[in-house]
Amino acid sequence: MTPGGAGVAQQHLDPTNPTAVPADAVAGYLRAQATEFLRALRTHRETGGGAAAGAEESTDAALALRRSARRISGTLHTFRPLLDTDWSESLRPELAWLSGALGREHAYAARLDRLVTALNRLSGAAPFPAQATLPARTAPGSAGTRAGSTAAGSRSTTAAPATAGPGTRPTATPDRGSLTVGAAKAGALLDRQLTLARTRAHSAALQALGSSRFHAVADSVAVLASEVPLTPAAPAADLRPLAAAAHDRLRDAVTGLPLHTAGHPYNAEALVHGLSPDTAPHPQDAPWHQVRLLLRLHRYALEVLHPGAVPVDVRLLTAGEALNRHRDASEAASAAASAARTPRIAPATAYTLGVLHADQRHEVEASRFAFQQSWQKEAVSTS
């Protein structure tokens, strides 16, 4: 294995191409991310791994661990032709395992916060926020559709998504009486289920960080902090074509999305599969989740090419935020639907959870519209 050195890389690059990005850029990026990983790990251990005295700092350290693990894994994927194959292909799935283990607790907490905020809004327990000032995790919009069962009467026909398009937001009119009756019990049910899931995720994360599997990952990252296993041909390579390939994969995946449909506000496409009792994830969401992943890989590739500061691209930032909201709303809708399938719950509770489910599915649709708008602007500006 050949460590990446700046002098060697510069020596073998074509001197007639001053804009080429040498392999030492990816080596430097990986070393920096490995160093961040080890620093976060040290902080996590010093704060007791989640002890009450340093819980917030420990949580931040765990998220920093996950952030570095994702960047290392993504970089190994994008620039794998320049890296030792056996080493990179063995480390990538381990980093993905670690990232998943560390992210679940935070995801459950955010999901509960999102659903409780939406539930309070829908039931009238909190003022309805202005559309222009909605926070990223607030889920505007409502409908009266029952999750995991039949539609709850004709109330759902008057509902519409909140942020799906420009202009005045259509007024949603769920049955406030039924929502008020069921909101408290629905909120309590969601709190029990998601808090339990969060507690289990926290325990699983601590177990993962104490396992021999994690120690093996940490050892590999520690080696990476000082030596990056580049291939013998890497010093003569230019990183730009590999980064461009990451962008092309993103563009091709976006081409497969139904952007024409998503470009029409309030089209209710995201609710088409929302009434099925099937507990599997919505199949129509998967391509959007894949685009979100590819956009993240594209962003990491830009970080490699621009180690000082990545050029700000407002359109890509907006697209990424829309896809994050899409993921959050999709998972929140699934949680509401799962709660609605709880045996022997009161009809008012089930109805409220159905309204909540449809509200989040409408936010899925609104996020698709927002992504389509930002991506189309990018296409126009670059054509």
C-alpha cells in the first residue's frame, strides 16, 4: 500500500494541466476526517459515553463520530479506484454499520418532536405558524385520512399540503372535536413508542461503541489518520473525473424521479400509497431517498476538491434541505401509521393518528415540490 504524499502526486501529474486535482487531496481529506473521528471518540469517552453529567457533550461527540464516519465512507466510495480495494471494501460496510447505530437515537428523538409539534398544531393546542417562518422540522399541512385503515369519512377531501407551492395555503378542515379528544392519547402513545425506541437505540449505540467490532473500526481509522492506502497508479491521477462521475450519478438518479408530477403543487401524489395497511416503507419514497444519498456523496466529493472552502451553491443547499425534510416526513408518517395499528386503541385516537399520518404524507409531497423547484432552477442556470 502506498501512502499519499503531496510531492509524489504533484511530480507525476501532467504539468500542462494546472487545474488537475492530485490524489494527495483525497489522502489529506481522509486523514483530516480520521483525525476528527478520533477526536470525537476521545471526547465521547471522556464524557462517560452518555452519563448524565456530560450527556449533551457526549451526544454531540457521537454525532461528530457519525459525521466523520459518513464522510470517510462516502469518500472511499467515490474515489475507490485510487484506493487499495481490499482495504476500502472491508472498511466501508463497517463505517455504514457504525453510522446507522449512532444515528438512530437522534432520529427517534427528532421524529417524536416533529410529530408532537404537528399534533399540537392540528388539534389547535398551539398557534398555527406562518408559512414563511416554519422551522425545518415542522410539518405543515393536514388531512383527515386514517393510516393503516380506511379513510375516516369525507374529511380528508378538504385537506391539502402546506408548503407544496406558492401562494396562499389552502385551508385544511379536519374535525377539531375528534382531534382534540384523541390528541392527548395519540401524543401519549407516540411518546411511549418512540421514547422506548430511542432508549433501545441509545443502549444499542453504547453496546456498539463497546464492541470488538467497533474497536476494529477505530483501529482502522487510527491507521488512516497517518497513512492512506493509495494504489500505485494514484499519484498520476486527477480527482476531478471521479468527482464528476459522482455528480453524473446524482443527475441520472434525479432524471428517474417524477419531477413533472412533483412540479404541480397540491397534486396529492405522495398520498397515493398512503392508505395501505402494508407496514413496508412506501416504495415511491425509495428513489427520493437514493437521490438524497447521492447528493450527499456529491457534496463530500466537492469537499475533497475544495479543502479550503466549498463554493456555496444555494440551489444544491436548497435541494438538500428539501430531501432532508422529505426523509423526515416520510419516517414520521410511518411512525404515525405504526401507532395507528396498535390494537384496541380508541376510535378518536386512531382518527387523530390518521390525520397526523396524512399530514406528514402531504409534507412529503411538499418537499418533493420544493426539490423540483430548486433542481429545475439549477438545470436552467447551467444549461
